[in-house]
Amino acid sequence: MPAEPVAAGKVFRYSFGSLGQYIIIMANNSADILEEYSDKEYEFGFVTDIEMDIAPRGLNEDTIHFISTKKKEPQWLLDWRLKAYQSFLKQPEPHWQNFELPKIDFQDISYYAAPKSRAKYKDMNEVDPELIATFEKLGIPLSEQKILAGVAVDAVFDSVSVATTFKETLKEQGIIFSSISEAVKEHPELIQKYLGSVVPHSDNIYAALNAAVFSDGSFVYIPKGVRCPMELSTYFRINSENTGQFERTLIIADEGSYVSYLEGCTAPKRDENQMHAAVVELVALENAEIKYSTVQNWYPGDKEGKGGIYNFVTKRGVCRGAHAKISWTQVETGSAITWKYPSVILQGDYSSGEFYSVAVTKNKQIADTGTKMYHIGKGTKSRIISKGISAGEGQNSYRGLVQVGSKAENARNFTQCDSLLIGDRCGAHTFPYIESKNKSATIEHEATTSKIGEDQIFYLNQRGIDTEKAVALIVNGYAKEVLNQLPMEFAVEAQKLLSITLEGSVG
Amino acid sequence: MLSIKNLQAKVEDKQILKGINLQVNAGEVHAIMGPNGSGKSSLASVLTGRENFEVTGGEVLFDGKDLLEFSPENRAREGLFLAFQYPIEIPGVSNINFLRTALNEIRAYHNEPPLEAKEFLRLTREKQKLVEFDAKLTNRSLNEGFSGGEKKRNEIFQLAMLNPKLSILDETDSGLDIDALRIVSNGVNKLRSEKNAFIVITHYQRLLEYIVPDFVHVLYDGRIVKSGAKELALELEEKGYDWIKEPVTTASV
Ligand SMILES: Nc1ncnc2c1ncn2[C@@H]1O[C@H](COP(=O)(O)OP(=O)(O)OP(=O)(O)O)[C@@H](O)[C@H]1O
Ligand SMILES: [Mg+2]
């Protein structure tokens, strides 16, 4: 397998070392009842008609000036974007992945789209009703319900934040929860200090692209010792045709604070592939804890894989102080290609990182996902639970790096990596990489592969449970350990999503 | 209740059932015996609708309805239950969650509302007692890591919970110790009524001492070659199967 060597001093690059073994498991099951595929259309495949302010297609320095001017940004941010653009130009596209990367024409993408109407609303009545209807259709009540449920919603429609609720309550505790653009204006000192501090603008080609053209995203700051009283949540949605999405999220948990952040997405049906290259940066200072949960349900493409989203996102957190904790939980069901490795840099002594993942691929979907845990401080701990589910011709790869530095005395890692196969044409692949420079480290890796067998389905059928429900029962049971990590409300949604996603994947 | 006429079925181009005739009425217990590979489990598979078996002739009426027209889940919902010879393990799915889903699916089919949690738990406790099924096992993953005997007992526990009209017990006795055999048999006997019926597949006369059958049939090479009263089982135990060679054309009772 092609592996880019890790250059000294550049350990955080988008690459995996050549050390470590990998295992390839191909499904080989002749059960043909498991072969058939449903014509079930993507549930959320509709397009909202809202006037857009769209940048001309193409990418050059003018595009970046256009975006920066539109957003009335300060000079330092424009300079940063331009530097990122330069490093984007220098970077090759990655080549180590376990799938054929479609050629992406970066000049054929429009890099900015914003709703033309007023960007700020005092209350919901001012928001474009069609926009609200869209959210309703997605089952995201941006209304009293959510507020009563204790969720503050920063809704990102295409690229610009249009509605923010609950801000006042948060403000009382000194919590900042706003769009990045707003934070650039109101808290430039925080942005200048932390933007790009975890994922540098030169990190990888997609991160560089994001830094150059990012449109908007969320910003969170939790002050010292504050426990954020509610789940913070952002719903992303790709809407405009051929509009690349370059969201950027920055979350800072100051000493001794706690925050749980939810990110969920769905996208309307589109014919041309849309690329999404988001960047998420998390900073947890001493004794702080950040829990970041994602449910990703972007359009996966039709049965032939046409029209799906390419999701190339860079997510990374750093435990900067002692006893800090960062936990990633993800449920990935959408996108034609998902390519992401939420990582944790365990810099502070006794800090800990967790990664809980369920990734589903069906039809022609590809998921290459996993995590990277960099143990730098002493006594650092990491835990990785990955559950891959493949159906149809879906290809699912777990790729994980556990790296233990020479000063990471008594570092511990536990990795459990399970694959579930539905049918005989899908594949599950596991690429665990372990690089340890400290003999006192304990690294454990467990892996299993199982199949939903015809006989399991028949057993459940014989008890009066139809095949759809049988698959849902088995899959939800299999993913339980990860789903349990999600906040209650989200867990229920995720469970439903898994069932809907796999509907019709067993004949 | 169940009327099988000249049932023929094949699997992978191999003719397994070569014309089965059997009539089971409500309130009856039928035992089916016969050498290994004679087609006993295959008969159960065909009746419950296993996909890899192809019916090549004959008919099956279940309460007057054409059973073979139903999907496997609808056969179950119509009241047909199979206690498997080899119960399958399903990791991650808790026994209790599975049972609740099954029960409510069957209820929905009959336009009944789902059982409330409290009522469901009460029922679970009651039936657990009936087959002396360990409470700890109900919370574990379905059959995962269960001993052979525990799996068999779980089948009967499920039977008790789902309360089917016709139950087929495929070698439920094999793998059970003597105490378990007695407990399971007692459970089945308590579940027997004028409204339901049982087909008990077994190799051993011992089980039939506990669950006393009304009829005993011998399945040989895909046909029922002999039928009789419970004494036939004793005779088989003594003499083996060699003396039964010629197939009989009708075994309906
Ligand atoms: N899926 C299958 N593919 C091929 N042959 C099969 C299949 N299932 C059953 N058979 C064959 O059908 C015949 C009958 O098998 P069956 O399991 O019904 O026997 P049985 O009477 O239940 O035997 P036992 O007493 O050992 O349980 C055997 O020859 C068996 O090998
Ligand atoms: Mg058998």
C-alpha cells in the first residue's frame, strides 16, 4: 500500500507512516438473498429556491479577494488566506488512499454563496420561510421545540449563518457561540491566537484550500471553569449547485471547562459531485473537556454512485493542558466518498483522547475513516472504537494511527475495530498503524469481522420480524457502543438514520 | 390446523422431500422420528419458508390458508413457530429487545397495540418461571455465548412468550441434561391446550415419555413411511430403522 513517509517535524501531516501492518478482508459470501438493492431515493433530495449571491466559478487570488471583501475581513485574515492559497498550489493531491480518487476540477467550483437577504435576524419571523420549511423537512425544528430541549442552534445554510438562538443565555456565562465571521469582528484576539493553531494552513491540500476560501462556520469559546449548560449544535446543509463547502469550526475550552458540540448534516440531491472540505479545530486547555459528535448524512449518490458528496474533512483537537480530554463521536452514513480522521494531539500530561465511530457504506459509497492519536505527554490515554458497516458494493476502510512519543511515559491505547458485512460484494479493510518510541507504552488492538448471515435474518423472520427490521435490529445492536456515546436525543436520530440508510440493503 | 399434501421440495437440485402427507389437528402432539439426513429438519425449513428450499409440488394448508404463499415472517405471525435444532447467535441484540420486537410485530399483524413495558415485563417473568429460564440470560445478547442447553431452553422460552398455534420442536432434547429435559418438557406440557398443536422432532424415546405424543411418524428418505401411536417410538428404539423399508403412500391420520 502506498504510504507517504512521515517527514521529521511534520508528524501532523495528512499521512500515515509505513510502519505497522494492515489487513484486508474481502467479503465472500454466496448468499444471494443479501444481494438486492433498493431504489429508495435519498429522503432529503430536494432543492430550496433562495436567491444566492454566488462567486464566479474558479479559483485564483481574485476569488480570495472577492470572498474577503464580501465578508469585510481585516487585512491579517486576507493575508492568511493568501498564504494558504500559496501552500494549496504547492501541495500534491494525496495518493495513499485505498480507493480511486476522482479527478477534482478546482476551477469548476464556485467558492462562495450566501443568501441575499439580510444576514441577521432578530427573531424567527424574519427568517425566509422557505429556509425554515427546508429545515422542517429535514426534521430540524429550528423553533421552540429545540429551545425547550435545551439546544441552541447555530444554523448554517450554505455558507452563512442566518439564525442564532439562545445566545443571550450563553452570554451570561461568558460563553461565545457565533459564526466565525462574527467572531473575527468581535473577538479578533481569540481568532488570531487560535485559528490555524491546530490545523495549520499548510496541513494538507484540502485544509489549505479551506483556509484560502472558507466561507463561514461556527466559533465556540467556553471560559475558565464554565460547564456549558446545553448541547451546542450546528446543522450544515449544502444547497447551491456546484458550490463547494468550506466550513470552518473552532472550539476553545478554557481551563476546567466543558462543552458538548453536535454537528449534523443532510444535503439535497444533486447531479454533479460536490466537494466538502471542512476544517474543525478543537483546543482543550488544562482540565477542560470537549465532546464533539457528528451525524453525517450527505447525499451519497444514486445506485451508480453518481452525484454524491465528497467529504474530505480535516478534524483535529489538541489537549493542550494536563488532564484535558477530547472525545470524537461520529455516525457517518452519507457521502459518495468520506475521507476523514478526527485526531487528538495528547500534549498535556495525563490528557486523554477518544474516538467512537460508526461508518456505513452501501451501493458504491466509499469511506476511508479512522483516527490519529498522538501521545506526547506522559500518562496520556486514548481509546478507539470503530464500527464499519458495508453493504452492496460499499467499501469501508478503517485507518488509524497511534503514535507514542519518547516522552510519553506509560501512555496507553486501546483500539477496537469491528467490521460488519452485508452481502458478498462489499469490502472491509483495516489499516492500523502503530509507532511507539516509548517502551513503557501499552497498546492494544482488537479487530473482528462479522457478516449479517442469511441464517440470522431467517431466525428473526421466523419470530415474526421482517427483514428490514431484522437488519435494523442487528445493526443497532452492533453499533450500540458508539451510539451510547451520543447525547440522548441525537442517539435516537442516529439509530433511525442507520435503519433508514440500510433499508433495502438486504433482499 | 395443518394439512400437508404430497409435499415435495428440493435444495440445490437435490430432491429432499419426496411427497409428505401429514394432518395435524388442534390439541394434538405429533412426533417425527427418522434416521439422520432423512429430511426432518428440511420439512421444518420448508414449512417455515427457508429461502434455499424450493417447493416442487404439493400443498400446505394452515388454518385453511395456503401457507406456502406467506413470507417467512408472516408464517410466524400466523402462528407457526420453529424451535431450531441449531439456534443462531446474534451479537449485540439483547434477548429482551429481540423478544419485545417479535411480540409487537406479531401483535401489529393482528391489529393489536404494542404491549406496554410493564405488561411485557410481567409476561416475561411469568414465562421465565414456566421454563425456569435464568433471568440473567434475558439481558444478554441473543444466544451469544449461551451453552447448548441454554440455547435450547431459550427457544422454549420464546415459544412461551409468543404463544404460537403450531410449534415445531426440532431436536430440542438434544444437548439438554436430564433435569433440563424434564423442565423443558414440563413447560411444553403446560403450554399444551385444545387450541394449539406440536410437532416434536426427536431421535429419542425418552423425550416422548415426558411429552406424550398422540401420533408417531417415521420419516425416511423424504417420505413418511410409517405412522402409529406412541408405542411406535418404543419399537423404533428397540429395533432401529432397518425394518422399515417400503414407503407408504398415505400417512394422514
Ligand atoms: N442447504 C442444503 N444444501 C444441500 N443439502 C442439504 C441442505 N440442507 C439439507 N440438505 C440435505 O438434505 C438431507 C436432509 O437433511 P435434514 O437436515 O433435513 O435431515 P434430518 O432428518 O433433520 O437429519 P438429522 O437427524 O441429522 O437432524 C441431507 O442429506 C442434507 O445433507
Ligand atoms: Mg435435523
